[in-house]
Amino acid sequence: MKGYPCQEHQLCEKDASNEKAASTNVFTLLKPKKWSKARVITETESEATVQIFDKSNNGVSIQTISLKDYPHQRLPLQNVNVYDDLIDLPFLHEPGVLWNLRSRHANCHPYTRSGPNVLIAVNPYQWLSQLYPPKQQERYRHLTNERLPPHVYETAQQAYHGLSQQNQSILVSGESGAGKTETVKLCMRFLSQYGDSKITDRLLYANPVLEAFGNAATKRNDNSSRFGKYLTLQFDANCQLVGGRCDIYLLEKSLVVGAALGERNFHILHQIAVAGTLTNVTSPCAEFKCKPR
């Protein structure tokens, strides 16, 4: 993407015939990947004079911005309201999407729909207990014509309903630290209502072992997965959960012999190094009533 040049504006008299007065609320890109709210003061075919606002909607500066690098040489317009589905945005563009997600995230609403089959989750980096009580599972389990807020439970329930017609898949993707592992756990906890919860418990209890041998600390994430994971939940003809398995792939084996500067090796190597200093450790084998060798 090209840069979006801007310069500090010096207030002065201009030829009114080359400008048109405007008071439109827009977004402006002061530098790459940094959108800011603004209000157009005056505008010509090639540039616009705008008042820039900070996060608290306080005017902080007046600048003249070139329009040549904006689509159709127009600044993107702001949306008045915040929406729980991005397809409802009156003005659908990059800053509109980002600002809508940011506004919802700031109000403890990490989930936003993008159409009927896509859910965007912005990691809150804290546990929002009000979103996951048992009564919430019941609400989404018995979906009616009532429009419920976007939620990972809704995605899991839609997949379960689709089982009556064909196999279903839920793809959870995102960058390191986006919250993929926790999202998968939430989906599995929800689906465990439809059968033997011990099946999902066993898959979830395997996570610490998988993470020990496949996760490592990076500059961005202290528990970054260095492998892919494919979880399969198996349902019978009555759509009751009866089994499951976990397959892993693309393990970053090169990490064993060399980690990048500022990053660590797989957790298991560090855990072994400190194992001799630990006391009163309870064996996880007791959960499955087996004896450690």
C-alpha cells in the first residue's frame, strides 16, 4: 500500500471557488495502518483540510491531506452506529470494519458476526465470565427466532444442527496470540452437552501434553503453538457424541536445534530442566485411574 501523505495545516485564506464546504465525519490515514477519525472542513478534487480527533473524540489538530492515494479520491465515511454484524455496516471499508471491532471490544463484546457463517473474535486477554455461564449455553442450545448476540456458542450450535444433513467443520484461524486454543476449548465444551462429556474432557486433558511438546514462548506469545491441530468429534446417527480423536501436523521441528533471538525452545525442554526442583507434584494419571510406570 502506498503511503498516505499529510502535512500540518497553516490556516490561511484560499480561493473559495476551488473548494466546497463540508462537515462530513470521515476516517483518515495519517500513516500506514493508523486510521483516525476526522471531520472535513474544506475539500477540493485533490486534497482535503480535516480536523483530527483522538480516541476520546477531542480535536487535536488540523491537517491538509492529499486524496490521490484514497479510493476514488474520497475519504472513507464514518458509520454512526456500532453493529454486531459487519454486513450491516452502511459504509463497508477497512477503517469502518476496524473501528466497529474496536468499539465492540472496548465494551467487552469480543465477538462480531460477518455474515451467517463467519465469526470474528478479538482476544480480550482476560476471562469475561459473564459470557460463559451455563445459562448462556442453554440460550444458544435452544436457538429460536430471537436474535442473540454473536457468540462462539452460536457457531458451535450451527455446526451441530448441520450434522443432520452432512459432516461439519469449524475452522479456527488467526495470528499468534489471537485466542485460537481457547476458542476451540469453548466449542468443545459446548458440544459436550450432546453426549458423554468425558470424551471432550479426555481431548482437553491432552492439551497440556501437546502444548509441552509443541508450544514455545515467542516475542508475541508466551504459549505459541508451533504445530497445527485437527480435532474430530464423532457423533452417532442420533447426533450424540460417542468419540473423538486429535491429529497434529506441521510441527516446527527445526525449533529443537535453534530458536530465534528472544524466543525459547519447546516447553518440555525447560520443564525437564526444572523438574528436579519440584516437590509435591500430583500425577495427572490419577484422573484416568491408571498407574504411572
